[in-house]
Amino acid sequence: MRSLARNHCNAGIPWHAVAFAKAAACPVEEASLPAREQQAGSLQDVSGSPRRIRPVADSTRELPLVAAQLRRVIRGDVRFFLFLMLSTQAFAGGLQPYARLILADSPGAARDGVRVTYLGTNGYQFEFKGHALLVDPYFSRVDLLSVALGSRIQPNASRVDDGLRHIAPKADTILVTHGHFDHLLDVPAVMAKTRARLIASASSVDLAKRAGASSGDAVKPGDVRRIGPWKIRVLSATHDRLFGKVPFDRPHSQDRPHSQAGLSAEASAKPEPPQRAADWICGEPLAFLIEVNGERIYIDSGGTATRLPPNARVDLAILGMALPDSRARLAAALAHLQPRYVLPSHQDDFFRPLSAGFQFGPLTDFPFVQRECAQQNRSRLILLDYFKPWTLPKAAGSKSQSPNPRKD
């Protein structure tokens, strides 16, 4: 582990976070070891050298299910997850050191403009004159161990209900940037509660329908949708990499032949509901340019400078900053978008319940984001805390719009 830390310390990645990156880039395989290796009681350590362990008779019958799963994980590609479990809480921090950057409406403030509410991870609610639009709503906050072990995951009904109490009871639409579980898992449940329309890539719409969504509008870059006061431009994006690989970029079943998965060709061809984190594949990532009330809001979940919209000076840029790829393109994104306000997103530890409060994720580097924004010296860097709305101020000389503008 120390040698691993030394290998990555110059890459700007916290050494205690390498575990998560390594694991997410290599989904867990559940195939067992060859019988002779099990009988011999051998195990590959972190360096790849075999070492001897004491055989334990009938251990799978004696150990709880979680312990049996841990044995399989340690034998596979994910060797560093347990270390992260022990270390991430010790090294992460909250928003307190950056209190001067946190914005929120004062009690009783007028609601004439566009209100922005942070829902955690990359989730947002935008409100304007009785209309609401959601992006990537995710309240369940599946725990790290369930993802590490490839356990079945599902929306946490209690946490979803708690989250919904902080947003409008009805929404016009839900935009989804890509299909990973921390963006899409809760969407079918939120759609049912808010009667919102889903707008996402074809792969994300397919996942949502398999998970119970009633419908979905599959879009591609270049499409435009007008819903209520919202004009939504769909833009191309990319997902950031972990050690050169996009995590969960294809169905986990495709990593093994059907014979190994124990499925017939007919059974494997039948779409099934996503059950594990690896089933919620990235698909085609999207970004969105939202125009409302004469203001422009750009939002992505991580992308590249070459994928930004043309002539897109914006009022608010919400930029995914979870991983090094995003931070590397930040200067170019700011120069291109020239936002009045820049809100770094997807920075929190999304394995922690929202009720535990904001804590930066182990792969984030907010001091770097601060330095880049200071060098640009044009946009105002801001932060939002969970469920505390903030109204986007109107730019000088800009014109307001009615809640139901005339269609072009």
C-alpha cells in the first residue's frame, strides 16, 4: 500500500483514495478460485506474490454472508476497498473552512428569480414561478461496502421520501447526465412522486425503464426541448476516467461469456432490471444548457473542454469536479463559458447519508479548484449546502421572461 501511495503521489491523487479509484475501474468478478487453489489455501497479496493462509474448514457455512463476500473480493481485482473503508472518513473534510463561499437565501427572501437547490452528488432543483426542473436527483446514497462487494442495490424509500420533502411536489422534467447509479438509481421513484418527464440518453432511458420508469424521452447532443419556461439544449460530454478507464462503462455480464454467467443466449438477451452498481452503466454522457428567465445555466457531471457549447457565455456554470480529468479542463472551461458564477459539483462523499452532512469525497481537490478560479479572476466561485436554496441574481441589463414564453 505504501508503494502504491508513492506511485500516485505526484499525480495529485490522495493516496488514501487510490483504493476507490482502483476498485471502481475494475468491477468485482464473482467467479471462484480454482479448486486446487482453494484447497491449498493460497492467496495473492497486493504485490501479486502468493502467500500461504491457514485453511478453514467449511468457512462459507460458518461465516456470515458478508464475510464470505469479502473473501471473494480480496481474491479478485478489488484489493484496496477495505483500506478505503478505514481511511476515507479520517481524511475528508466538510464545508466549514469555506463558509465565506457558501450562498443561501435568507428566510423570507423573494422568489422572483431562478432558485437553485443542491440535492447532493450532482443533483439539483431549479425553480422559476411555480415550475421545477430536476437534474440527477439521488437521495438513497448506497453505502461503499455494497458497491465494493457487488451487492444488490435499490432505492432507499425512506431516504428518497426525506429528500422529496425538500423539493417541489411536482416537477416539469428530470434531466440525467449519465446512467451511473449515483445519478439514475432514484429517478424512477422520483418520477412517480413528482410526475416528471425524463430526458436522458437512450441508454439511460433504457436503464430507467428496466428499473420501473413509465417512460422516457431519449435525446442526443444537438436536441432541444421546450417544457414550460425551460429551454433545454442537449450537449455532448464525456465521463472522467479512473486510471485511464471510465468506471462501469459496459454491462458487467459482458465481461464474462454467457456460459460462465450460467445463462442461455435467450435468457441473457432478455433485458433485466439493473441490480448491482456495475449494472448502472455510464452510457452516453450528456451536458445541458438550460435557458430560463433570460438566464443561462450550464451543467455537466465532468467532461472535456472540446465538448463545451459554442457561444455559451453563461450566468451559472455547474461543473463536475469529482476527478482529476475534470480539474485538468477547468481553466479551459472557465475561459470558454465565462460564467458569472461557477459552482463546482459532484464533490461530496456520495456514500454518506445526506443526513450526515456535506463531506468532500476522497478524490476531490477543492483547494486546486480555488486556485484555478482565482487565476481566472472573472467568475465568482460559490458553494451550496444540501437543501438550502439560493436565488441566482439577475445580470445588469438582462430581461426577465414570463413563465410560459411563446414557442419559436
